[in-house]
Amino acid sequence: MKSSVLLAAFLLLPASIASAGQGIPLASITTGTPVKAPVPGQADLPASAGRPGARTTWQWPLAPRPPVLRSFDPPPKPWLSGHRGVDLGAAGAGAGVHSPEAGTVTFVGMVVDRPVITIDHGGGLRSSFEPVESTLSVGAAVARGEEIGTVLAGHCPAAACLHWGVREGEEYVNPLQFVLDLRPSILLPLGDSR
């Protein structure tokens, strides 16, 4: 009977674990020992990312909660191409962009051909948003939820969108870890099934 329960538990694993391509030790399922299961896009995140105690108190930079059009997909090496943030669907050009957390504006200007605004949230965390038109200037203090600018067209080919990137120190991290709980679902052992 116990092996059929284990088989059923394994078959019900969430896709984020089952599709990761790494086996889960049977002992961890039966004993309740925590399992570190990889989550796509989180392989090289710092210890705080998407784990117990992770900061999920920030708010979305667009309202209402936007769809994620393109996920965080960091490159394996810093100099390679990749997607170092997320693209969020905006209601259209001119949609208000809000600071996800309090901070200080550290950059407002053009990067390549897009207007960018960067906010330092303290603790080594900085958010950057593009393409965003803003009237704020470097040094301006912003509150959580305060409008920092408006989305301009041009980043996503088919729809208006906002690119949101977050750096922790010099490392790009998944911005969604600050607004969603990205920890993988882990099945806990059932009671004695004898």
C-alpha cells in the first residue's frame, strides 16, 4: 500500500519539479527531508531568491497585475545574450509605471535607443524600467506605489509592454521573486498509511 501512495505522490509532482530533469530522492519524499528542486530561471539566484524568507512584499509596477509576456532567462555567462528581466504586458502606451518599493532614483536617461529609469531600493537592490518616460530626476525619493513614469511603445513588437529588471549587487535576479512566491511546491509525506 505504501508504495502505491509514493507512486501517486510522485505522479502528482508539480510541473516545475517534474520537468526539471533531475530526480528527487525517494528518501526525501518519505522522510520529509527538504529537497532543493530547481526552478526554471532561478539556477544561479542569490540565497534570498524565491526561498523561505524571500521578500515578496513589493508591488507590481503596473496595475492591475499584468501578464508576464516574457520570463526571466539569464545567460549562463554574464557576457552572453539572455533576458535579464521580465516583460510585463501594459494596458497600452501611456500606462502608469509605479515604483514596486520605496527608493531613490539613480538614473533617468537613454540607454541605446530607449528611455530608462533606475531606482535604488537599498540593500543592494536596484530596479530598472524601460521604455519609460519620466519627469523625475536623479536623487528623487520615491515611495512604494508612487508613479515614476509612463510606458512608451517600442519594446515588444506586438503589444505595449514594460521591461523590468532587478539587480542584487552586480547580479541580475528574477524580478518576480519580489512579487510572487517562486518556491517550488513540495509534497509532504502522508501520515502512516498502514
